[in-house]
Amino acid sequence: MKYLLVDAFNLIFRSFYAIPLLTGGDEKIPVNAAIGFVKIVEKLKKAELPDSIGVFFDSPGPSHRKSLSSVYKANRKDTPQELLVQVPLVKELCDAFGYSIHQCPGAEADDIIASAARKYGTDGNQVLMFSNDKDLAQCVSKNVFLVLPSPNKMGDYRKLDEVGVLEKFGVKPSQIVDYLSLVGDACDNVRGVDGIGSKTAAKLLAAYGNLDSIFQNIDHVTPKRVMEQLLMAGVVVQLNRKIISLDDSVCDVELLASVQENFNAVGAIIEKFSLKSLAHYIKTPQQELNFM
């Protein structure tokens, strides 16, 4: 079985900012993010031929990480209302196209994706995680791949296996948590160790294996400047580790065995919101649809 796991808000945000604002339906609600979302998932479906597609949403309200750090994600601007009003439409389209929807109380989408990847990434299966969140690289294994959307062209992507993670980050998937704990993650407002960039972090982990070993051998770390920075940031690094580590048992995810589209439902949504650019996904004579 082949499973495609989609980080919902990650793709919704990308689509919202990549496509000019469009409105549809009698109420003229924004639809650009919803259109982009479906087009990308359908393009992935055509290229990768997954048996099942799951879409993963953050739960409303703060996650447990906010209790660990008050500044977690504090650098993010408020989500535009024009984007938020499209979330119900995206969910409606997911149901119609046969994508299962997953949301767990108090959990972030990444944790739910990690839980699904652990459960379904067994021998004989293949799991594709579609997101540009670096922390999901910790889930990559021989059966689990991270699908990174292209930063330059909407719809293009790069699939990372264990070797791909090593080539991109300079560390193994099992070292990603410690790597990001050292360098930080600006997207989530997680500050790394001053003066330690990606190359230095990769060298440290290549030499010592993990954070615990680095601090156990701190007297041997060179140059001295790096040793001193690590000593000053020891508490911060351990906190980062807790924040960046994904909880792969946050909930029991049940993915569908197959993608079962409801083309009548898809057609009704397209008509209601005048989503003409999605009409070709319907396996029904297009003339039966009234877009006027």
C-alpha cells in the first residue's frame, strides 16, 4: 500500500500566497487557496499513484509546545481572514475527492503525521509526507519519505529518502532532532545556539553521534568558541529538543484503504463556488454542470 499524507495548513498557506485572490459563489468568498490545494494534491495523486490520501490539520488552540516555550511560533503574523474562511471549503473538497481528514485534540498536524507514518510505514508499505516542515525529516525511514514542495514552482516537488535527508541536511534522519536543536528553526521561532550553523552542527553530530554524547565530551569539543557557546546554551538546547521532537503516538490514525471520489459531491461544490478550473477533475460530461 502507498499512502500520501498531506500537511493541510502548510499547503493551504502556500496555495493562498501563490495564487492571486479569487472569489466564488453567491457570497463571493475567497477560493484561491482551496483551488490550489486540490490542484497540488491531484497532481501528486497522478504522479505518485497513492492508494490512500490523508489530510492532516492542526487542532484549534495552543499545543503542548506552547507550554514549553511562550515564544513558540510567536513570530508568526495573524492568519488572514481571507485564508481562514477557506478552511471549511478545503475540508468539504477533501471529503468529496476521497481524502480522509485527520485532527486530534491538542495535537499539531506534524505529530499526527508522525503517528500515521509510524503506524503505516511498515515493510510492504510506502508513506509519502507532503510538507516543507523540516522537523518531519526525523520520520524518514526506508519506507517513509519526505516530499518537499518546490520553493520556486507551484506543484513541483523533491522526494527525500534517508540518503536525501543526509544530502540536504548533512545528518541522518535519526539526528534531525538534535541538528535542529542546535541550529534552531526560524519558522517556529525556535532559537538555536549562537555561532553554530548547519555545517558546524553537522560536523558535531558526525563526530559525536548525538547531543548527549556532545555534552558528555564537551571538554574535547573544538574550537573553544563552539565549546563555550554550547556550555552557555545547554538548557536552551535541551528545551529545543523537547519542542522539536514529534510525538508519534499522539493518536491512532485510521487511513482509508482507497481513494473513493464522490463526483456528484465534487460537481455540486464546483457549481456552488464557480470553481471552473477544477471542472476537468469530474468524470461526468462537463456540459451537465451549470457554471452560469
